[in-house]
Amino acid sequence: MRKIQLLLLSVILFWSSAIGYAGPREDYEEAHALYIAAAASVAAYHDRVGELASRYLEQEGWHIDHYVQPGSRSGARFLLAKKENEPGKNLYVLAIVGTETTDDMKINLKFDKVYFAGSTAEEFALNAANKNPPRTAPQVHKGFNEFIQSGPSAVLRNAENTPLMLPDLLHMNPNDKLYLTGHSLGGAAATLAGARLLNLGTKAKQLQVITFGAPAIGNDAFAAAYTPILPLTRVVIDGDPVTGVLQTLVGGYKQFGREIIWQKPATINDPHKITGYVDAALKNYYDKRQLARQAGVSIAEPVAKKAANPGRVYIAPMKDNLPAALADDFWYMREALMDEYRKTLPDCLITAETSTGNWREEAVAAGCQWIIVPEVTGIRLKEQKDSYLITFHQIVLDANTGAAVDAAIFSTRTYNLTPLEAFIHTFRGINAHQATWLKER
């Protein structure tokens, strides 16, 4: 089924390119940006999923800092990731935490509107306090506005409690670019932050806002004012109730910006869950990457950073022991695993996913010293609907003798993860474990 979908997408992309729309390269680059934004949005949280996302961002070369409100005060908390995109050009991702505490819930319920205008922080605060703004003036959700107004008071989570001077940073470095992102409340705050930065003098070309499951934040006048100038992409999982809740229950709110609609992962019951957005972002990224490869687009593959080369490693096709309900996840799991091997092994030979050849003969012929035979298993757990134990097995063979030199098993329950995310979570032990068996050889 996945191959049929890829074939259909290939045809669509071919004809889209022919009539002037974006092609496979642009689609892949956008998918990568959406994947990074989704990862940063979840990495902003301090939980199990956040730690996993932070690890993968750091593996991709991002430097991550967390900013929190001092003295346990309520208000905006966020992650700032930085990476040098080109010499002299830095790329930043600021991901704002969504609803996480009781105070955050209270912010969501302050749905009265306030006047949104100003070119300084002081003017924004004064206008928000105006009880009689013009009817045609841009107005925004009071709670979301208070949340983002607290942003400048957030400090780096370190001994120095350094504040973040984001507007100054962008003004001093006009070649730098900032992605603002977040899920739910975090996405609403990211949109408001983008609008404030424009009013404070930041150039629109330096900004890109990407939100996931975010509610509307303002009235028609606000949408009309910022639609032409704020680069905004809203990602929505079909059926997510939060994106339309203010329009339905309160009224006077309007969404704007470009909308991308994704389908809910089969193992997620709640279409608003952030893990569903991350799962969909991962699959969208791998799909678009595959289409770009098929179109002949040059893709920068992950590369191991280790200087020492322990010998060439042959990666055999991954064995599939997943239940039928997870059949569609297998290809994505394999893609994620092969990326992990590329990141951790300086010289590895990855076989075609459909290879049925003699592994040992192929490995020896290619000058490999080791053979890794991976396998994934999924067991459905009875105590919770759509809950699985995902297990990753890895056997290492000596290519010359065929003898097993190492074996390892990593397991993760899905719990608040999707099966794909749980499988990726099993990689946490691969780095340390492979360093052990390779070092001993």
C-alpha cells in the first residue's frame, strides 16, 4: 500500500512540477523543516518524549538551550535550538511549550480579546490594557497575549539565568533566520511572537512560523493585517478539535496562514496529541525524502562523527515481526534505523530493503568485517487499547567466520508514544552498546 501511495505521489509531483508548483526537492526541504519544528516542539517539554526529541536534534548538530520563568512563575517557557546553516548564517528554532500546567489551562480560558498593536514592549502592554479599542482594530486572545508578554522575562536554565534578547539578536545578524513553532497553546504563542517581532522591526524574511494543532488567536482584523506579511504554516491533523474550538464556542476568531492537513496515525485516539503530530511529521519526512531520491535529488545522508574506523559493517535487511496492525509502520522504522546506523557507524554498507542474497558472501565481497542483523517485534498489550511492546533485536556476526560476536535487545512500551516513536526510543542504547563491542574487536 505504501509503495502505491508513493507511486501516486510521484505522478502528482511530476505534473505539479510541470505546471510550476514545487517539486520533489522543495517538498523534501519543507518536510525536513516540518520534522525539525515538530521535534523542537516536543523537545521543549521535560518528559520522556521531550528527551528523545532533544537527543535527535543534538545528533543533527543543533545546540539546545531551555528558557524558563524565574522563581517558578507562570508564563512562556521555551527551547531555543541553534545551528550554523551556512558560514555566517545561523538558523534558530524557538519552540514554545504548550499546555503543561494548571496555570496554562487558566490561560486558555481567558478568551476575551485585547487590542494588539505597538512597536515596543511598552506600547503592546498599554494597547492591551485599552478597554475601548476601535472595532476594526486587530484584537487577540487575552490569555495567549499575556502568555507571550511574559516571554522576555524567561531566563536560561543555568546558574547565570541569562535572558534571551531575541529581537536584538536578529537585528544584529540580518542573515540569520528564526523558526517559531509550538503545539496547541505553544503554536498560538509562536504566531503571536512572530507578529510582535514584525512590529518590533524584524524582517519578514528572517521569520517562519510553523504551528501544530494551534487554535485561532485573533479576530478578522488581526488575520487581515498579518496574512500578507507573516509567513505562517499551520499543520492540522484531520479531526483535531482545538483548531476550531474558539470559532465554534466563542466566535469572532479567525484562522489564517497556509494550512497543511495530515491524517491521524492509526494508533492515536486523540487527534490533538503532540505525539500524533510528531509521528505524522516523521512519516511525511521519510515519504518526501524517498520521492526526492527517486527524482534524482541529492540528499545529504546522516554521517557518523567518530574519527576512528573500526572496520566496515554490513547491515542486513531488517526482519519484520510486527503484527498486521503495525504493518504500515515497518518501512518507516527501517528508514529510521538505517539513519541511526549511518550516524553511529563510520563505514557501513546498507543493503537494499528487498535484498534476498547471501549476507555473508555479500559482506565478505564488499570488504566488511562485521554483519549486523536487525529485527523488530511488536506485542500488543492487553491492559491498554492500542498499546504495544516494541522490541529491537540486534545480532552482530563476524563476516569471515559467521560466528556471533554480540547480541542485544532493546524494548520500549508505547505508553504515550506511537509504535514508530517507541521503536526510535529503543535506539537510546545503541551508541553506547556498539562502542563496547566494536572497541573490543
